Amino acid sequence: MNNSPNVVDLKVLKQACKNCGLSDLCLPLGVSAEELEALERIIDRKRPLQRNEHLYVAGDRMTSLYAVRSGSVKTYTVTNDGQEQITGFHLPGELLGLDAINGGLHPCSAKALETTSICEMPFEALEEVSQRIPALQHQLFRIMSREIQADEHFMMLLGKKSSDARLAFFLLSLSTRLGARGFSHKEFYLTMSRNDIANYLGLAVETVSRLFTRFQNAGIVHVRRKLVTIERLEPLRQIAGVHRIQERCQPENQDLPPLQPPLI
Amino acid sequence: MNNSPNVVDLKVLKQACKNCGLSDLCLPLGVSAEELEALERIIDRKRPLQRNEHLYVAGDRMTSLYAVRSGSVKTYTVTNDGQEQITGFHLPGELLGLDAINGGLHPCSAKALETTSICEMPFEALEEVSQRIPALQHQLFRIMSREIQADEHFMMLLGKKSSDARLAFFLLSLSTRLGARGFSHKEFYLTMSRNDIANYLGLAVETVSRLFTRFQNAGIVHVRRKLVTIERLEPLRQIAGVHRIQERCQPENQDLPPLQPPLI
DNA sequence: CGTATGATTGACATATTTCAAGGTCTGTGG
DNA sequence: CCACAGACCTTGAAATATGTCAATCATACG
């Protein structure tokens, strides 16, 4: 079935891009069938990570990029005053390690939030292959560009948006990304703790907790521990002040009471 | 002197990468002399922009990346509730437009803060050339990676740091970047307004203004309108809680009064 | 089951924003 | 060259969103 010359491990090859449901989210987008083979040859599938296991830690030499196949990963740095700062949560189909190309060392650590399987792509090989396959090079540029764009968007969130807008955005982002991966848009498990969410969004845990209760009392979401159900999408969008990227900006955030003010 | 076949405009060619003092900050880093020629052939130098002139506006089709040659540029989006959000200030040697590769449209607008000259690099040509020149491809990956890394760092600033840390970081960042470009580390003009700074740092103008006075009263910087003089670097670093990237993290932020508390 | 960890809730503290006023440049046109 | 207008910046006082501290509660896990 697979005529690759270097059959090291059947399990590895079975999981290659061709048969991966994520291929349209991940690298192979826009890469032809033959080109895919060249790509597959360099991609390795690591043993799955257990919850809390590290994929790499800050300071590690960067040798590969990684794609999440299933599960989820958080990346974080430790600031010099010793506190953790989460830089991102990564879902299936998303790439990890792009921030390390520049310096050759990982500036962040990456830790599995649940049992997670990962594809490893040795970076030098990836560069070499993308040297031969324009579509792959282009795709890599696109992926990095998308990351930059997302970061800019997130900077706006942190710089200008209130706590409720941040949480709403966070939930919508998860919903959209999980939806794109074939999971439910409406109902999902949070694989990260409230602490992680707060940390990521630049808020205190208590604030996040209060917001969940407020959202729930307002009938917008239902939250039971880690399980989130989005009940009404539109209000959530309003709260997030969604900024549907790539759309002409018309003031859409007209009225709507500010989420039942303090909601005493 | 230049044997390029398509001599359209002498002025353009005179300004090519080879003679550009910024080449070690900009694309050509790590590109050999011959390779440089191929690169130069596609780089165009636009007429300088006047203050407040746009290089592109959000929604424009992306055709080129741009490098700042001299002057400075701000990039910003307008959120759907109509307020501007500045996503970055760009100094000589820095690239613009990386966030647009993904969608093909510029998600931000770019506006000159002063008279500014720009190199234009048609993106398709750039991709094609970097297909042939591994070092250029690598350099592009690195530049995008660096951008991602910087964004992550900035996210931490916005999410976790106090207003004084933000302004201190901002001043240090300008100082470092200007220094790398041959300008003074210690004394420079702010080409952006207080409003722009506040907007960028996620603060109110008034807060920025007060912080400048506080820093000045503490003898850390001297500020007279747009002219900033850094008097004492270390305290500024302490306030910023510098996170010297790529260094082993040891708590270095020990004591030092929190900038003469409220400084009544 | 009991313990530990994470989540929630309340009361209080505070950094930063908002509102309001006044001050200071800078460029323009007389 | 001067006067003026408008933008920009600074400062103070009051308001507020969010953080901090502390206690309780729920859940998961050994």
C-alpha cells in the first residue's frame, strides 16, 4: 500500500499525512500526491505524550517542528520573576515550534494537556523538501503568516478588550477550531485548567471563574466543570466584539446590554 | 558597476541591498554575493512616503513585502467598534506585510510616522528566488519566526505586566533597535505620538504621560516632548522586568523599590 | 472515605481609566 | 514676525474594572 523505501515502522507510516484527516489544516494543504510522498518520508510519529509530559522545554535545541495529531498542548514561558506565562493552546492540525526557528532554541516549553499524539518534522529536512516543492514552501510561509496574524489579533484582545470579551473570544476560538477539526462547535471539554485560561488571557483565576458563572446565568453558555456547552452563539460574538477578520468593518457591536451589568 | 539587465532607474539600483547599511538586519543576511544579485533584481525602491501617507491600507491586496529603509512606520487595524489598534512600529531594516501572506489581503494598514523610504519586494518573485536560494528561504523563515517570538513576548507584556513595565519595555525596545541601526542607544526622538504609544501598549494616554513624568522625576529618563534621553539603563531594565530572551532564567528582579511608589 | 487540588464566591484593595481642565507646542496666514 | 487655532500633552480628582485575600465547596484520586 505504501511504496516508501524506508519502512522502519509500520505504525509510523500508517499515520502519514496521506491518511491523516488533518491534512487540510496542516502542512500538506496544496501539495500534490507525489509531493506528499516526499513530505511523508521525513515525518515521524512520536510515541504519544501523556498528560503533563513535555514535548520540549525552553532552552532545548530546536531540531524539528511538531504538529498535533490528536489531543492538545500548551506552550508557555517562565518569566524571570518565576511565573508561568502561557503563550498558546494547540489543537490537532496546529504546528508547534515556529518561534524557535529564529534562535535555534525553543523559547517556550510545550506540555501535553491530555494524552496527545504528535508528528515530528525534522526542520532541516523540511527546509530541504520545501526547497524542491514550491507549494510546500508557500504553505510554510502561509502558516507562519497566519500565526503572526493571529498573534496580532490576540495582542488587540489583551490590549483593548475587557475580561468578558477575552473569555468570550477564547470560547469562540476553541469552538471554531474544534469545529474545523470535526468536533462539535457547541459542546466541548476544556483540557486546560481555569488557571491556564486565566493565565493565557491575562486575568486572575477568580475573574475567569466569575465570568463563567455570569455567562451561564445569562444563558449564553452552560459550564459544568470542564464541559462547556455554547447555548447562544450571537451574544457570545457580541461580547467578544468579534472582528471577523477579512471583512469590511462595519460597526456591528451596536447595542446589547453589557451582559446584564454587574449582575448582582 | 551593476550588470543587471533591467536597468529601469538608476536611482533604484543605486539603493540596492549591496550598498545598504541595513543588509545585516534585513533580508540579505547569510546570502552570498552572487545570490544577492538575484535578490536585488526584484527589489524596488519606492518614492519616499511623507508623514501620514499610507503604504497600504487594510483590505488591500498583498502583492509585496516591504522593508523600511529609513524613517518609521506604524501598522494598525481598526476594530469593528471603530477604534484604532496599533499592531507595531517599524524601524529601518524591519519587514512589513508578513501578516498578509496567509490571506492575500493586508489585515492592517501601514502609515508613515515621518518621511520614510521603503524597499518593495514583490512577494511572488521573492518566493521564486528563495526557491532557488536556500539561504534566502532560511532567512525568510527566520524573520517570520522572530516576529512570532517577539509577538509572544509582547503578549506576555500585555497580559502580565504593569503600566510602568510596559513603558519601560517600550523605551528599551526602541533603544535597542535604534542602537542596532547605528543610532544612539541613549537619546532618540519618538516619531509617534503619546496617543500611539498608549494605544500600542494597551494604556490610556494619561497613564503614559504620567509615567513619563514619573520616570523623569526618578531620574531614569529625561523627556522633553518627543526627545527621550535614557539616563539610567539598569533601573529601566528592572522596571521592565527584562526577560533577556535566550538566557537561563534566574530571578534577577530582586528588589529595588517599585519606582518610588506612587511618588506623591 | 479522607485528603489534596482546583473551582467558586464574597469582601476589600488598588491600578488604571475616565472625565475634566489647563498648558504647551507648531504651523499657518495675515 | 506675530498671533491664533488646533492638536497634543500634562495634571488632578473621581470612578471602576479587575486583582488580591480569604474562606468554602466540589471533585477526583489515592
